Amino acid sequence: MQVLPLSEEILFWEDGKAIGSPPVAVPNITIPLACDPEMDIQRYLDTPKSIRLDICQARSLLAGLNQRLSLIQGPPGTGKSFIGALLAKALYKFTTQTILVVCYTNHALDQFLEDLIAIGINRTAIVRLGGRPKASVEDLGVNRLKGGNHSRSEAEWEIINETKGRANHHHDRLNRSFASFVSSSTSFNNLLSYIQSKDPDYFEAFQIPTPEDGMSIVGPDKKTVDNTFLISRWTRGEDPWLFQFEPNIVHAVAIWNMDFDARQQKLATWKYDIAKGSVEDVCDAGKSYNSCQDEVKRSLGQSLVVQLKTKRIVGCTTTGAAKYAEDLKAVAPNVLLVEEAGEILESHVITALSSSTTQVILIGDHKQLRPKVNNYKLTIEKGDGYDLNRSLFERLVLKGFPHVSLSAQHRMRPEISAFIRALTYPGLTDAPKTLGRENIRGLQKNVVFIDHGKPEDDDRRIADRADGGSPSSKQNLFEVKMVLRIVRFLAQQGYGSDNIVILTPYLGQLTMLRDALKNETDPILNDLDSNDLARAGLLQDANRKNKKTRIRLATIDNYQGEESDIVVASLCRSNTSNAIGFMDSPERLNVLISRARNGLILIGNSSTFENSKKGGKLWTDFLTLVRNGGYMFKGFPVRCERHPNWTMEIDKPEDFDTHSPDGGCSEPCGAMLKCQIHICDRRCHPIRTAPNNPDVHLTILCKATFTDKCPVGAHIMEWRCHEGRPAKCKLCEKETKALEKQAKLDLEAKEKREAAEREHDLRMTELEARLQYEMEALVDLQKAKDREDEALQKEIEDIKKKDKQAGTWAVNDLYKPSSSRSTPSQTPSNPPSRLPTLQQQPAGKNQSDNPSTGNQSTPRPESQSAARDKWEYQKRIEGVQCDAIDKIMDMTGLEEVKEQILCIKAKIDTMKRQGVALNKERFNLVLLGNPGT
């Protein structure tokens, strides 16, 4: 933008010079309104309800539509935002222009957008740039835009990627340049390199001659002389030492004759030039990088621009206007409408202009707070002429630029508007709806100034930017405690937290108020105060979950443009030096006393404010009005609603519990409750929370106690009056339930026992059956063994008979001739065919064992033993083992002893299976016989 739009009005307007008209006129509304300013404009603007303007409002609307640059000034409560919404609706309906709406805060922006929607502008025609919107306008956010996607060609993507590549190149170059700048040092070698081309005479004067013999030169410090030897001596103000007769030194006598200060000045020039070159490299790389980034952003932002161009009204804060400057420039809005223009820096308004801007509407009040700047030395209040915090609106008004002022206020009750009328706006009038309002319940006056002498404290954790550069903020603990009790008292009168706001000029007091209130309520801070406290590190997590009542808390500076039913303000300042800091500003006092609709409560030290060197007259005028109105008190002036003759000024926070514990007086309430039996046992308190609300006693639950015997006469019943006599005795029901529960438990225990017994019996039956089966199997096996033994025994006897018969044959053969004995054919076949069976090893022995291993003695003939056979059977079938029994079974004879051993073992095994203790049994075995045997 090479030329400032509307520069004729913004920069070069002079008194008597005509103001140009906008290129797009709106005769549909301007002509009828000019003819009849008091007409109903509903049918022209299609508003939801009837609207009739007063003369000043009609003039402001005409000025906004007929002038290229229009200024609409309005005192607090005169409906400036309402006129702004009407102007936007007229331009929206009768033109096709795009309107850019700029506000200072998110809250003000959301409020104005709500006004636009309420007046009949379609939501789909509005877009909101920026974050942190209210829920009611959240759908207007730029992130909610749908449609309008812009598809790019391959060529466009190639250009974007090429630009990104150049950006990366410049980014690397920027890093290298900055690293070189940070690490660069003006060493003597660097100085010599620089002056070799920039100051060659000096370079020659510092050259060391080369010895002809090639030897090194040792300096006075016993170190070898290098190429920096002479320049180092020169910078220290020393002579050339032994080189003073060298030709290059003789020719540079003027250089070596320079005094020390001249040498240092020259050295500083060289260092500056070297650093300047590094800085220039950094700046050049940074500019190139920024240029590429802007180009990429513009290319990628075309989709957003396409979407924005579908909207007729674009709303944003001054921060949003700067953030989306390139996109807004592409959208090319025709009309700029600035809300609270007196609170916005002129530079911010200028940056919101674009080459397409043809009309500017500034709405504000230069008699309220000025824009905020961080440096107090640049403000109007400092008086050095910089005037950085003077808005474009104020500059044009003071220059005499024609502006329209609204005169009828619709906010404050007359007792409150009287202050700003006397101090600032002599022509201000009260609209009819401000008259006849209800008085603040529980107070003697609707305006209260509580005068005290409790001293303030410094809060050095934080400073207020507007307070003349003061290094600390201010606190007043007494006022914090009083505010807390006043808010609680107002709540007892039926006022909700949405009806009350707490204001204070200082961030330190704001912090203390927030910490004191958060135990009972949830203090709400606006964006600006939250940012200030966060910047000082005093803001805790705002996302904590609680269900406490929420109450507004703000500094005076950040509450401009807002209002509340009741304002409670802590002025904080109270000191013997009568210093009031930035509270000497008439604009700040104007904002403070014009925020309340129905009730204004101030707490402060009147002496400190009235005797202040700067601002004392302002506060004296105001406090004189307070005293003349009868609003000055030494304490909080309470009045009992039920006993109007009872009044009290409570000057200490703890006295509220004594004189007005429940919001009334200290007398007993005595009112009949809904039960018509008992009276209210509280102290006197308000009986209605609002004029048309029912008596609170109709909703209070009577908690009087009744007692009586239960129907069975076993217990004493107790109940509250509002509950009514219980139909059943709770103790009886409790005992019955306990008995039922115990019976149920007993039944469950019995069922568990019976189930366990059944399971045990079944298990024992199964075990007995298994045992019987095994015993029968053993009997069967034993019988089979006995049969085998019997058969074997019979075979043995048969063999023995045959052996005996064979022996007889052998004796007879002794008497036969030898030839006949030697004849094989006459030799009978071997009768003892089963004799080898008798000579086999016992069952269970390994027949292939080699007796030569030494593990067994030489086998001896074994005799038949039934007991041993049983034992071998048990070992083979049942897997039992016992070395002692093996040894007994290997003995010859002793058959009865062996049988007894097996009987004892069987008895022991049975007792073990049955779980019978063995310690009560005694088993003896006595062997009698010949030891030799």
C-alpha cells in the first residue's frame, strides 16, 4: 500500500474543509431518516422489533452512512454499539460491500457480533478471525468455514516447492551468518585482515620486517615476535620498540605518534565496521527468508481467502487484524468499522486499512481510557510530547474534525449518571427506562463510598504498566476483606454473581481479591487481566474443575465497554504521602463510576485521594458530589428490609457476623414457617429475594424435631417437621432387616455345611468302593497264587517221587555189569525233567546276573517258601521295597516267622490308609534258634 486510504481526512483535513462522501450511497435509508429522524426504521432495515431513534442517534446514523470518514462519540451507556450494529445492517442490506469490524478485545468483538445477529444479519454472512470466542459465536470462527476449497495445479505446487527450497537456503544462510556473528571476535589477526583492504597505510605500519638470516626475533617478553606484535603495541599506546628505524615505520610516523585516545577511537571504528558487516549479513539473510515465507504463506492462504471472500462481514480484534493482514488485504474489505476506537492505537487502525478501503467508521469515546503502551515515557501523561497513547479518534476530535455525540444514556440510574454529568458530560440526559428502578436491597443508599484509613501495601511481584513506571503494584488487605463480606451480604439479599462485578485499579489488589474469593466463588478474569497476571507468573491453572458460583473480577482499565447491575470497587490507595499513582486520570475515574446500572459501592481513603498533589482536584470534585448526595459512610451502611428503622454502619469485616449474620438485623426472625407450627429460628434475614418473588419462608424446610414411640413401643422415633411422622420405625426396620440378614446367612451356612457333608459322604463311598474293589482284586490274586502254588507243589512232589524212583534205579544199576551200565541205549531218559526249575533263582531276581561281579555271594540251593513267594509277588505287582524283609525272606526255613512278618506289614499298610496313628501299636519279632544255623 503506497498511498494511505482516506489520507485527505486522516492526515490533511483542515477546519472548514468538506468531508467526502463514500463511493456507495445508501439513499434507501438516509433520505427517509433525514426527513423524519424519529421514524420507525424497522420496515427499512428489517429489524426484529420496532426501533425509533432520538435526534442524536439519527444524526450519528446519517453521518456513518454519508461520510467517507465518520466519528461517532458517545458517553458511557449511550448505545454506541447499537448505532454500530445499525450501520452494519444498513450497509449489509443496501450494498454489496464487505465490512471489516475491528474491536480491541475478544469480549467486545463477541458482544458486537451478537448485536449484529440480534438485529437480523444472517449468521452465514459473518466470519470471526481469532481465538477464544464465546459459545454463542463459536460457530462463526474461521476454523469452522466449510467449502470454497481451492485446488492447485502442478505448476502452482512447483512454484510453492521452489519457494520453500529458497526459504530453506536462506534459513541455513541465516543460521551460518548469525553463528558467525556470535562467534566472531575482533582479534588482531582479524583486524589486520580488515585493514589490509580498508586502511592499507595502517596495515603497512604494523608489518614486521623479515630477518635476512632467517632467525626468529624475540620480543621484550621473551616470546617470539609474530605478525601481531606491532599492532598489539600500537593499541596499548606503546612505541614500535626496536623496529622504530625500519623504513615502513619511519614512513608511518604519524600513525605511531597518535595518542592513546586517538588510537582507541580508530580501533573502535574498525571493530564497529567489522561487526556491521556481520549484522548486515544476518539482516540480509533474514529479510530474504521472511520474503520467501510470506510468499509461501500467501500461496497456501489462497484457500482461506477464497472462503473469506464469501462473507460480507469479517470480525476480528486488532491482534487478529495484524495476524491475518495478508489475507485481509486479499479479501479487500471496502468498509472499516472500529468499535471502542478511543481505546485503540492509531497505528493499529492504520494497519487495518487497505488499498480497497473506501469508508471508515470510528465509534468510541475519547473521554474514557486511552490505548495502552508499555513505556510510560511515551505517553501523554508523561508530558514529553510523544503522545503514543493518543488514538486516531482522539487526535481527530481534538483537531476539530466533525463528529456526532450521543446524548441519552440508557445504563445508569440517575444517582450514578449525575456524577459523570457533573464531571465530564454536561449535556448527558437519562433515558426513561433508567428512572424508577428498585433500590438495592439491604443498603441505605444505592451509591456508597466507604471511607477508611487502613494503609496499603506494595506488591513487588508485579507492576502496572500505566502507573507511571512504578516498579510495584499495590494491595490493601482491609479492602479485600470488606469486599468479600459485602459480596456475601449482597448474595444474602438475593443478588446472583451475574449481577455483581468487582473492580480495582491495581493488578496486585486483583491478585489478592482473586485468592480471597476463590474459596467461596470462582473469580472470572477477562483475557487482558489474565494475560497481565500470567506475564507476572501469578496466574494459576484456570482449568480446575469446580461447581462454585462464578463472579466477575477485573481491573478498571480492562472493564471499559462493559457494565453490571452492581459494581463493588476497591480503590486500594491509602497512604500518608497522599500518592494515588495513575488514579489521577480523569478518564480512569470516568470509566470506574460509569460501569454500574443500579448500585455503586466504592471503598477507599478519601483523604489520600483529595490531598493528592496530582489529581487531588479531580477527586475533591467527585467526593464533594458524594458527600452532597449523602453517600459517604465510615462503614458499610446496611438496612434491615423487615425492620426499616434498623440501620447500621459496619466498619469491620468481622462485625458482619455480629450485626447482620444473615443479611438482616440481629433480631430473631420470628416468622411462621410453611408448617404453620414453628417459627424461623434464624436471625433476621430478607424474606424476599426480589420484589415479586414469594416469601422465602414458604420454601424453607422446617427442621424442628419431633419424638414419639414406635408402633410396637420398642423404640423412640425422631423426625424433622418438614419430613412428617414416619409411617414406619426406622430402628424396627433396621432390626428386622438385621434378623432377615442373619437368618439368610444362617441358611446359607447350613446349606454349605450340608453340601460339604454330602460331598464328603460321596467321596468316602467312592473311596470305600475303590478299596473294596482293590481288596477283592488282591483276594483274587492271592487265590490265583495259591492255586499256582498248589499246582507247583504238586509238580515238585511228582518230581521228588520220580527222583526217588530214579535213585532206586541207580542203586540197582550198581549191581549190573559195567557194560550194561555203559550202554547208552539202556540208560533211561532223565526223569527229573523239571529239576532245573528247582535250581532257578527266586522270582524277581535277575537270572542273567553274573555271580562273579561280587555283589552277591555264591548261590546256594534254595528251598521252597510260600511266604517268600507272596513277598516277591507284592514287590513285582505293588512295587513295595524293604531290604529288611528281603533279608528275612532269604533265610532258610522260619516259614511261620515270614508269614507273621507279612501279616504285620499288611496291618501297618491298612492303618496308614485309614489314617490311624501307629504310636499306640507295638510289634515284636523274636527269633529263637541255633546261631550257627
